[in-house]
Amino acid sequence: MIRLSASQRSGLVGAALLAAVLVAVGVATLYFGSRYQIRLVYSAYVNLIVVLGLQVFMGNARITNLSHSAFMGIGAYAAALCVTPENIKKISLPAAPWGLADFSLDPVLSAAIAIAITAVLAFLLGLFIVRLTSIGATIVTLAVLVIVHAVFLYRTDIFKGNQAFFGIPQVFDLAWVVGIAILAVIVCRLFRESRWGIQLRASADDEVGAAAMGVEIYKLRLIAWVLGAVILAVAGICYAYFLGTISARPFYFNHVFLTLAMLILGGMRTVTGAVLGTFLISFGLEGVRYLETGPVLLGIELPEALGLSGIALGAVIVLTMAFRPTGIMGNREIETLFARKTF
Amino acid sequence: MEYVIQQTLNALSFGAEYALLALGLAIVFSIMGLVNFAHGEIIAVGGYTMVAFASLAIGNPVIVMAGAIIAAMLASLTLERVAFRPVRKADPTTGLLTAFGVSIVLQNIFLMFVSPRPIAVTSLYFLDWPIEIAGIRLASLQVFETLTTIVVIVALMLFLRRTVLGLAVRAASLDFEMVRLTGIKANRVFAMAFLISGLLAGLACIFIMARRGSVDPHLGFDPVLKAFVACVVGGFGSLPGAVLGGFLLGAVEVAMLVMLPQSLGGMTDAFVFMIVALILIWRPDGILSPAVEKGDKL
């Protein structure tokens, strides 16, 4: 019998509350949503898993990471390469080296391989990244993003570059991604409240002080980094297993900023913040995109305004940073909003 | 031998452009710890000013160039007032993210109000003609660029060492509160730093536009990404570091272009970034930055 601390118990309560919200949104979409809306909500859930993967490292170690979309891409491509049937790969990747076009695996095994590859890569890179401090670490993650993208574009014989890598069987539907997102929420929340998570957060507040108390900062950062990468790989797999086609473009700067804005708006220090920010921006942007097309509102024909969604996204980042640098949630998790103030 | 000289000169002119941009980033960072990613959009403001002059049928190159520089300086000042003042005291990460946000907003404003497509600007083509000295072929633009960077470095050095405001700017990067105690207005120091940064962006804009001949909303993003890297490698916040980092990056880039086989052409950026990452792993705070103490200062 594992004995949980008070913060871990309240963490489980918080995770359960968030899970209830995720289930409610998912069920409502399944019953009332059109095909297009289901697709939209699916991609919101995939982005939620990305933001959670980002939160594990960025929220606890408080080092800005810009390479998350690259890890998502690695997971997506690795799973896609394994799971796509041979006959399709023979057509789409005729020049694939190392016999990559000569086999195909079942989805579960493919996902496991993709996660393992991403984790190993993240571990090797993490050995260097965790030793750097704020801006230096951010630059190295930026370098990782650029390098991974360049490899995707350059090895067209494996990744097809900016062209679509097609023929991935559709394995997941909305119910699956809701389940996986809930799992990710629980993992992130338990990590945050675990001994490791608390020590890591302490080291972010005061690096020298935490080290003096015996916190092994590099080791903890590495654990959070690899755990984050695994969650990102899962997000990539969910993306590939639903859409059926992937290309290099969605795993670059635009996606990096989109997901970063989600985490910042909600508040990177908490899991609740990650969920809130993702939902606000996913559904908010859809509203702005509607305005972009120049709709007729209240009898007034609005002009077409390409770029409005970009302006909104940038403005969200700037305003959050100016008025609430810790995001909407700050240091509060969902259950503290309901709890009576007894402490 | 000629080939080596040729490539060295190429590296020098590449490096000059990066150094010019990196100085613009470093002078702001040294004072307020802000990584100004919106620097690239200030370059784009200069570019769109040239478009505006062209549509008004003003072709006089002096007016066009001066206009672009002044527009860039004004844009830089405006950003300081509107966007960066609220995050003045925040940590570098907050500033970095704010600057990213500003950069996205500006790019999309260009996209929405001007055009998502590149617009041709031909008024500066006259700056670029081929020269040949002793068998070495160069573009006049490369010479102008290297000379301008040298002049800028000397002028900046004189300003920072010989004038009161320059001294205040240098002192502010060490201890801002002390500068304020001596009676110098904080806002003036910040405005000065952003004005210089805008001036450097305007100069860089002229060279970039003379080479590319067109402006689009994403004009400044790639050059500033490289300049940012140059700054970090040289030692963030250190002005000599920015210059060193700029020239080093130019050298690495030309070396990669020369040494990598043709088949790896698409991988130049990947290799450049890899070398940069390795430098940072070797010296996490950059080459020319002093060691930082992490504990509380009394």
C-alpha cells in the first residue's frame, strides 16, 4: 500500500476533476458534433497532450523549451514508418534505405517503437540541455528544432519532406484521444506532486538553495525532459493515427508558438493551466478564423481579414506576459478553486 | 590561394551582416535582459517604407535609405513604449516570449494590411555591382556592408565611451539602480538603447533589401534567428561578444557552404545550428561573457 502525501491526494482529486471536464467535452462532441467539429476537437486534444508534455519540463524546471514540436514530429514519423502497410510504402517511399519499406507492424508495437526512439533521442540530447541555464538552454532547444526540421526536409526518401506521407491506417478516434489525454493529465499531475516534481520546482525557484539541500538538479531535469518527450511522442502518434497523412510543416515554428501560447495563457506552472489554455486558445482561434473569412454579422458584411488569427495569438502572448506573467491559473490547481481556505 | 582569399572575404561580409544585427540585439539585451525577437519585424518596417516611397514615385536613393532608417528607429521606439515597458523588470524568459508575441503580431499586421506576397523593391539595386580586384570577384554590396559594420562599431564605441548618455547605457548594463541614483532618467536610457537598435536594424535593412530586392512579412525572421544565435555564442549582452559571434557565425556558415558536398546542400542550417549548440555546451554562457554567480548578491 503506497501512502500518498496530502498534496498527492489533492493532486488525484484535481486530475479527476480535469478528467471529468475532458470526458464531458468529448462526449458532448461525439453526440452533437458534426464531422468537422469532431476533427476540430480531436486536434484540440492532440494539442492538449502536446501542451501537457511541454508543461512537464517547462512548468517544473521553468526552462523555456522550443523543441517540443520536433519531438512530436519524431514520434509521428517513427510510428507512421512502422505502421504503414508495405504495399503503400513501396509506392510512396520507393527509395527508402535500410529496408524501411519492406515491413509493417501492428499499431501497438509501432507506437511502442516510436516512443522508445523518441525517449532515447531525448535522453541523449537531454544530457547536454539540462546543464545549461535559461537563455542558453532555450537556444539549444531552438537548434534541436531547426536541425530536426532540416533532417525531415532533407531525407525525402524517408520522410517525404513537405509532401504528404500518406497511407497511415486510421487507428484512433475521439474516444481514444480523450482517454490518452486523461492519462497524460494524471501522469503530469502525479509527477508535479511527486518527490521529484517538488524538488524540481524548488530548484527552479532557487537553484543554489535547492542544490545545497541535496537536490540533484541535473538528474531531475533529465527525468522531466525525457518524460515530457515521451508524452510529446504520444501526441505525435495520436496525430498520425487519426489524420492518416503527415508532413514536416506542422512540426515547425507555427506549431511551436501555438502550443507555447496555450501553455503561457493558462499558466505553465500548473496542469490545470495547461488544460485551460489549450481549450481557450483552440476554441477561441476557431472563432477568430470564422471572422477571418469575412462573415455577415448582425446584417453587417465584415471584410475578409487574413492574418487576424495570427494577430490574436501574438496579442494573447503579449498581454498575458504584460499583465499576468504566470498565466491565468498562476500557482493554483483546479481543486484549490473549490477547496475551503483551511490553510 | 585566390579561392581561400575569396571565401575569407565572403565570410567577412556574411559575418558583417550578422554582427550588425547581433549588435542591435545585444545593446537591448545588455540593458534590460530582453531578447528582442521583434528586431526582424523592425527590418521589415524599413522594407515596407521603401515600398511606400516607391509607390509615391520617390526614387532618390538618399531619401529612400534615410526614410527606411528613420522608420525603423521610430518603430523600435514605439515597440519599447507599447510592448516592452510592462516587462522591463521581468526575467529574460518573459521578455523573450513577449518579443515572440510582438513579432507574430507585426508579421500578421503586414500580412493583413499590406500583402502576404513578396513585393519587389528595385530602388536599391544600384548598390550592387560586381568588382574584380587581382582575380578576386566581389560584390560591391559586400564591401559596403563590411565597411558600414566597421564604421558602426567604431561609432558605437565612441558613443559608449565618450558621451554621458553612452556611459549611462554602459553603466545601466551593470547596475541600473545606481545609474538612476546619479540622476539619469531610466526612460531616456531605454529609449536610447532602442533607438540605436532601430538604427542598426535600418542599416541592416538597406543591405538585405539591396540583395533580395523584395519584402515580405517574414523578411526579418531568418536573419534575426541567426543574429540571435550569434549573440548567444559570443556571450549574450556583451557587445564585443555580439561582434565576435557575428563574424564567427559568418565564418562557420561559409565554411559549411564550401566544405559540405553538394548533396548535403539542404543541411547547411542544420550543421550551423549543431556547431552553435556544441559551442554552448562547451561554454554555456557564450564565449565572451564572464562567469555569473547564481547565489544572492548582497
